[in-house]
Amino acid sequence: MRHNEFDDELKYKLFRTVKEILHPTISKKNISDYKIIVNEELIPVRVFYPKKVSNMEKVIVFIHGNSNITKCDGKYSDISNCFSKELDTLVISIDYEDLKEDYLEDIYKEIYKTFKYIYNGLIELIDKDNITLFGDSTGASAVLYINNQMIKDKIEISKEILFYPVLSGEYFGKTKYNSIKEKTFDRELIDNLKEYYSKKLKNPKDRSNYKYFQLKSKKEREYPNILLLCGNIDPLIDENREFSKNKNVELKEVTFASHGFLGTKDKEIKKDYLNYVIKYMNKDND
């Protein structure tokens, strides 16, 4: 069954340059009703504006997760809009749900092409240090994948915020992580991850490929400044704790939250994770 990652309504295409995204010529309220085409060879994006659009110097590029895993089906429009309003920042979400590619490698390459194009357009208009990458779940893993490409292309991102990334690939039976073994609060998650990666990886050997699962790396890797946010009852919490031992990586655990908490209606959980995000986004300004 096809998922509607952002919302259930059909969205129409609107052609805009990156510059026109930063300086909208139509209502900021209406523009989120469109899939924005910055280049016909790239993935469409969705754009969400802060309350004031007169001085947009900060941008979040958001790569969403698979909604079957996060249980955020139809919620990513609201999630992106929440980020834009609460963080007072322009949010550009890469809307890759309609990609025809079957495998992660091809999907990630298309995501990177789109991100690179947007990034190159943005740095002509704003300081590169004001561009932040967000991702949740499998989307957070996509961010970690494209980090490898960014290093090769000398693209610099000063901050990334990753919500409950998928890191170990140990969803097919044997695992060393107790939180995966127990999966007390979310028994479906590991089954869904197993199903997802069984379909999206070309070869079973890719289950051990660090490009898809960063904890499979056999050597120390270079990361930008990363804030990890993971619920303390998420079955993936143990692998997030291990990944946070890397240089430049910081973990904050959200109390009583499980996988996909960006879609929660729980006001305390929402307040908790937004406080962590706001503090991290502003820490260089203290």
C-alpha cells in the first residue's frame, strides 16, 4: 500500500528556483500546498515558512523517514510546519515518496543530487553555517549516507539533528543490543525494519555495509556535529547510545518516547524534544 508521507491531499507542482524559495512571491501560507520543482531532474521539495519571512537567514533541510516504520503516515507536513514555526526557520523537506527507484542505493543517490543542488543554491544567498540537516529514522540514516558524499564534494554542514536513526542493521535475528532483543514497548518496529531492508537492499551482504548502517564501520569515521534524539523506550536506543560515542556526536534521550515520536500528540514529549533541538540550534549564539 502506498503511503502518503506528508499529507493525504493531492499536491500540485510549482516551479521555483532556490532563490525564489527564500524570497517567495506568493503567499507563504499557500506555498506549502505545492510540490516545488527546482529542477525537473531532481526530487520535488516541500517548503514551510517561519512566522516572519522578511529575513530568512537560516534553513533546515529535512529528510523524512519511511512512514510505515515511524507511524507518521500523512504527518510529515505537520512535522515540517512545526519545525518551521517553533524554530523560526525555513524548512525545505525533500519529498522523495514518489521515486520509482526500488533500492536504497539509488534512492539515496537521488536524495543527494537534490540536496547538493539546493545546498549550492543556498550558499549563494546565506552563510553555509546557517544550513542544518534534519532526518528521522530511515531518513536520518539517509543523512548519514550522504555525509560520505559531502566529504568527497567538500560540502560543509556545521550541524545535523538526527531523530532515532537506524544504525546497526541487526534486525534479522541475532543482535548484541538488549533493547532490540527485548523490544518491550514496540514489538512491530524490528519486524517492520526487517521487511523494509529486505526489500530495499540489493544484496543480503549490504546488511553489513556501513553506508547503510553506520555501526558496521570497521574504522573511525568523520562526522559533522550531530545531535541524536532517541526515545528511552525506543528499541533502537542501545545502538544510538553506542553511536553517540563517536567524536562530535551527542545523544539526548527523550523520556517515555518510542520510535517515531515526531508524530506524537503527547505535549510533554513534544516539549522535551523541541527544547533539546532549540538549545542545540542556538548553542553557538550563547
